[in-house]
Amino acid sequence: MIMKKETPGQNPPDLTVAIGGLVLKNPVMTASGTFGYGEEYVPYCDLNRLGAVVVKGLSLEPRLGNPPPRIIETPSGMLNAVGLQNVGVRAFLSEKLPFLRRYDVAVIANIFGETVDQYRRVAHILSGAAGIHALELNISCPNVKKGGVAFGARPEAAAEVTANVRAETDLPLIVKLTPNVADIAEIALAVEEAGADGVSLINTLTGMSVDIEKRIPHLANVTGGLSGPAIKPVALRMVWQVVHAVKIPVIGIGGIMTAADALEFLIAGARAIQVGTANFVRPSATMEIIDGISDYLTRHGLGSIDKLIGSLNTNPSNGD
């Protein structure tokens, strides 16, 4: 088991954060789709130390996902077109959730659907389950009744699915935003007004890669989602924009590989962060990031993470 580092003779800083009605012991979460259902990472992480585990996206019925090849490394990142493969919400409750209940960690269920009704039904099933602490809506999925346009691409569609799920559950509701839009702050405002307790961003950027020798796409799906360090500057800018547009908590995602990366998002105003691609490269990355945030606060004499969040000074010539 990986033990938490503490400075002798000094109280560790308070890392607790609140996302809606959910209080987390620290701001470090795992990103959906990069941490499985938690069990796979037990040899590398102490799940009890995490702020939250966000499980692999759940649909009403099991999904096999896309045909391979589904993942390829890119400069400073990776492309994936896994296709939201998962066991389905009912199998998750009977086969996966009992394991997570053994740990003192918040469990956030990421959910998705191809229709508003599917989102509602998945939310309804999860809302009555012991051990689920919040829902995260993946609105990057295509709405089959609207010609395949992603729910998160238009404010009206994003608000519709958020309001419908809000009516179905009392659990804290986080909406995960796609960056593949003209104005992400507009989408964030729409879901806030529809009842979201928080937003998480960003999901992956759409990209592709070509095998020049075979002259074919590297991914069977042709395009995929770009994640990793390559997208961090874009993610950080979008988080900063959304922080200044909404009143609800913002969770930062995108290329967070180290504690320094996480600190940038927190200083920019994110109340929590999610670690994704780093889990593939260094399975213990979340533990290192928690320690690094704590060490930073201690080094700067900050007794609480609240004193760090949103402390970005964009006019340094006029400040300290």
C-alpha cells in the first residue's frame, strides 16, 4: 500500500473540496474511461486516498465498442476510439460496485445514452444504488433522434438532457463538456440553468492519424479522441473561461500528468481535477499528484486548498 507523506511536526494542509453537495477529501479524481472500475489499479494506488473514482462510462445495455485498432500514441498524447465499451449499468451494480464499496472513496458514475430517455433510465437505476455518490453526464455522445449531433454541441440539447436527468435523481449532478464546440461557456451556462451542480471539462478533442505506408487511418474508426499533454493548454484556457461564466464548481480535465499540471488548473479556478491519460503511463500518478499538491501548499504556507483555488493573478503588474 502506498502511504501518504507527512511533514514531521507539521499539520498537513486541508485538501477537502465540495462539488455541489458532495464533499471530497481532496480534489484528485480519476477520469472516466481511464481507470476502469477501480479494481485494475489497486496494485498501484490506495483507492482510499483518492478524492473520487469516476468509473468507466455506463450505458443502459452492455456495449462492445468499436473494432480494433482503437488506441494509438501520438506526439504528447494519444488517440482513442474505444467506443464506450462497458458492461452496462445493471452488470456494473451487481459485478463492479460491490468491490468499490469496500473503500472509503466517493464513487461517481459516468453515464451516457443515445436518447434522452436512455439517460433518464440509467440515472434512475443508479439513483437507488447504495455506494453511488454522484453522476457525471457524458454529453459528447450522438443523439440518434437528432441526426447524430452530440448532445453537448448545442446549448438546447445539453440543457434538455441535463434537466431530464435532474428530474430523475437527487444525486449531485456533474455535466462533462465537450471541447468540440464554438463556445464552451455557452454550453456550461445552459447546463447550469438546467440544474447541474457542477461541470467537468474538457472531454477529448477530435483528431486522427494516418499510416503513410499503408495509406489508411491508424484507427479503425478513422477519427478518435485526443488526450494527454498535447491538449492541456486548450483545456486550461477553457476551464478558466468557464470558471468566469458559471457559479457552479468546475472540474478541470486535460493533460494533467503531474502535480504541477493539477496546480495550474486549481489556480485557474477549478475546484477539482481529473487524471486520465497519466494513468496509462504511470498507474500511480494520482498518488503522486495528491502528495505534490499537499507539498506545494505546505511549502507556500497555505493551510487550506481553498486559499489556492482561483488565485490566478492575470494582472501581475498591478498585484503582488
